[in-house]
Amino acid sequence: MTLFTARTFSELHKQPLTLTCHHCGAVYSRPKLEPDQWTQCVRCNSVLETYAAFTPSAWLAIILTAFISLIFANIYPVATLYLQGQGQAATFFDAVSVVWREGYQEVAFITFAAGFLLPVIHLCLLFMVLLPLSLGRLPFYFEWAIKMIDHLKPWCMVPVFLVGILVSVVKLIGLASLVVGVGLFATACAAIFITSFGRLDEHRLRLMALDLGVPAQLPSIPKPPSPARIRQVWAFVIAAVILYIPANLLPIMQITSFGGTSAHTIVGGVIELFQMGSWDIALVVFVASVMVPVFKLVALSVLLALTQFGAMHGLRRRTQIYRVVEFIGQWSMLDVFVVILLSALGQFGALLRIEPGTGAIAFGAVVILTMLAALSFDPRLAWRRAGYRRYISS
Ligand SMILES: [Zn+2]
């Protein structure tokens, strides 16, 4: 692999195409990339562009396959639980409707949106953009659609739902016999494809159109970051910290069986998994549900405070930390999905009944607030406050 460093602002006037680093605000002229090459910001080390190996037609084929996988993932049960001769199968929609009927409409709505509705809209938008591009045309809604694709991307959580199924399966193995269904394999396929669409952002789609000779708008140089964002991010962080307390103290689910009713908190669930001998799954849940939200809240608070005081040191390290916060954003949703699936599968009347608890609502709200905080934070502000302007001079 070859590292290809972008050229600087002084050369901008010779080449109209620019690449802007969204992490520090530096602007470069765009060099032509060969296979296995990428451009990287010399100021903060963020990757600006990688060589595009797939054409719009190739992406269209992948999108259609993802559509089919997503349909199968929702029609067929992800698993069937057997208890004393009775079987209980659960599809994704069963899980959502059970939680809705139990009175947790907010949790049901978040799951339906993140696990189905938004991924479907995301796929439709990609299809609507890539089909005309593959025919060499620019659709009239191109600008609107590529911006929407960027807004929707962080909220499509099919990969998190997949890990949620795996955790639920391990939790239930101790309670009753369980058979995994076609839905699980289809979810796995959909999750892999949807992860690959992470590369197709506004920037990549615009460059793809321009490379094909389609008359799309040239990449514009973004406006300077607004300092008002700092207060907005603080508001999200503080609200998340407050809700994190009931999210951990209140039970996220209740299990009723012959042995009586037991309430389970997030940490209690991790300990239980560990005692069952599934230390690897316990570790996954501990990282996703405890470490990730705490890390996000602490990291965002430190990044915000340093930006507010215009700290000059560690700008590259701070940008790296922000990239990690951005990347891990949706994974804390794991425990909410696990609770929902367990509630759908554990419906055996007096024998066994699993219900969501109020802690699940608080925890879902914490995840959404931390994601909004991370998305509202503009890392360019840290560089600007430290005296770095938009352009790198040669
Ligand atoms: Zn940069």
C-alpha cells in the first residue's frame, strides 16, 4: 500500500476539485488516485479519500442483494425457543410488536426505526442516486439525497441488531432449547452489506458522479464551525449523564418463571452471563453497554472542555479520540435490542415470561443522546480555537 499525501491550498487554483478534512478543516486539491492509494490529511491524519474500486453498477448489485437479505431477515424467525413441548418463534416484527403491547412504545419505535425503517430508506436513497449515475445521468434530487444519506447512516443499526441476536441466543441456551432460524443468517448478510455502505457518504457519491463526467456540483468548502455547537453538545452530554443513573439502577428486564420474578439491571445481566460461563459474551455486553457509554461521555466532556478553553496541545490525539467516539456510536444500543428479542421469545405464559423494564427506556435515551452529542460536536472547532485556520498554506 502506498501512502499518498494530498497537495496543499496553494495549488487549489490550478485544479478545481477540492478535498476538505472534516476533522480539522484543512483544504487540499484532489490528486488522482491509483489502486491501493489513499489521501490523508497532513494536519490531523484523517483519511480524506480512498481509491474507489467499485462502479455505481457494482454498488447497485450489492444494494439489491442487501434489500433481499433485509426482507428475508424480517420475514423469517431469527430463532425459535422450545420449552416443555411448546415452541415460540420470533421475527424482528414480532419483537417490536411484543414490546409495543407491553407498553414500551418508545423502545418499540426506536427498534423499528433503527433496525428496519431507516436502513430501508437509506437503501432506497442509495438506489435512487446510483441507478441514474450508472446510466450517466444526474438525478434532480442528487444534492438532497446525498445529504440525507449522510444524516441517516449513523442511525441504521442492523449490525448491532445482529450481535443482539447472538447475545440473546447465548442468554436463552441456559433456560430452554433454542433453534436459530433463517432470519439470523439473513440478518448477518444484511449487516455485512450495510456495513460496506458506510463508505458511500455524500463526499464519495459526489466524487463518483464527477469522475463519471456527470455535471454534479463541485465539493464546496464548508462554512467555519459555529461556537454555538459547544453549548448544544454540553446539553446532550449533561442530559445523557442524568439519564445514565436510572438506566443502571432500574431493571432493563424482568423474568417470571416457576422460581418467581427476578429483575435484571445492565450490570446484573453481565454478571449473570459470566456466571453461566459465557465470559466472552459477558465481555461483549460489558464493553457495549457499560464501557462504550461511559467512554463516550467522558471523552466528549474532555474534548468539549479543551475546545472551550482553546487548548493547543494534543490536537491530533484529540481528533483521533473523536474518530473513535464517532465509530462506536451506535454499539451501546446492543442491550436494548437484546431485551426486545428476549421479550419476544420468552412468551410462555405461566412457564416463562420475559418483559422489558423501565431501565430500557432510560438506557435507549442515553444511547440516542450520546449519539446526538457526538454528531453535534464539530472537531474543527478545536483546531480553530487553537489558532489553525481552514487552509494549510504551502
Ligand atoms: Zn485534517
